[in-house]
Amino acid sequence: MKTNDLFRRYWREVLLSLTLALPWLSLVVLGSVWLWQRGLGWVWSLAAAMLGLLAWPLSRSVRQGAKAEARLALTDRAEPSRGWNPGEQEAWTAVLKIADRKSGVLSALCRQAKVWLGI
């Protein structure tokens, strides 16, 4: 699909996204100007950097917990069938390793976005 076709098809979703995002973006711009005028930009930058550094290990922990919960929920469906030959079982093990390395929903959304944009 071309970009024009996508826009014609999803114009309401684009408009909704802009309607929701523009107030927040203007808040970021105006807040940055206010911080700069008061000389507090460096305080905000330091706090943002610290929060970013704290969020990184937390996101890894959440991702690992989600993978463990998914494996527990799948139970026997995550294991290879007893009727599979050794090659099929090895392939399934490789699939599970790939699934563990990927970030799940985010990587699937990124792949889908690339397809939509024709990248």
C-alpha cells in the first residue's frame, strides 16, 4: 500500500493521534522554555537521565517476568510434541531461543510498521 492509501484508510486514527499528542508536545516545548528561562534545564536533564538509568534494569526485569509468565501459561504447548523427530524438536528449541531474545510485542509492531511503510 502506498502512503496516500494508508492515510485515506486511517485518517480518523491519525487525527485522533494528533488530537491526543499535540497538547502533550506543546507542554514539552513550553515547559522546556520555562525551564530554560529559570535556569533549571540542567536540573531537569539530570533528573531525566537518572530516571532513564533506573528504567533500563526495570524494563529488563519486567520483560523477563513476562516471558516466564507466558511460558507458565503455555505449559505443555511450549514444549515440543512427543511425536516429533529430533530435527523437529531442535527446530522448536531454536524457535524458543529466538522468542526469548526478541522483545515480543514491540518487535512485532516494528516489523508491521516497516511493512506498512514499505521499508
